[in-house]
Amino acid sequence: MAEATHTGLSDNTVAAISYITLVPAIIFLILPPYSASPYVRFHCWQSIFLNVSATLLWVVVRFALMPVVLVMPDTTAALLRLVWLAWILVFILCALRAVNGKRIRLPLIGALAEKRAGT
């Protein structure tokens, strides 16, 4: 897992970078030296599914709380910040585990990532 590619980046580093945004995850899935590693593919796919689910959850929570915003705007804003903070912590945890050469298999998302990565 910690093998260096010709660019000097290890699989662990590339896997951790994939959690920054969707862009590195997609790029690493396309570039040949990284796309050959099942470890990197798993983390790229998990990052993509995590980004998509975070975005969908954010939209659903915002629309579900729309009536509450009118009554309790401060409470709603605080709740939305807590949800966002939780997602950021999940991203950080995944990146830290990836850089240390370990997989954290998130519920539902991890199984999808394993299927797509072929592991």
C-alpha cells in the first residue's frame, strides 16, 4: 500500500489527498499509475460517494428545516453547522486513516466503494 509511484507520491498519500474534494478523487481514478492500485481506487470511490451523500444530506436537511428557519433561525443555523462539522470530521478521519495505510469502511458507502474499486 505504501509503494511510491514514479511521481514520488505513495498510495497512502494519494488516497488521503482524494478526500480533499471530488476533483483529486476523480483525477486519481483516471491517471494510470494511481488507477492501478485497488487501495487508491477504494479511497477515491469512497470519497466520491461521501461527497455526493454529504451534498444530498445538506440539501435534504436544509429543505426539511425550512419551516423551522422561520420560527427559530438561530437554532436551525446551529443545527446545520453541527451537521456540516460532523461531515468534515468524517472526511478528516478517512484521510488520516488512508495516510496511515488503513481503510475505514463507512456504512453503505464503504460497500459501494469496494464494489466499484473491485476489492
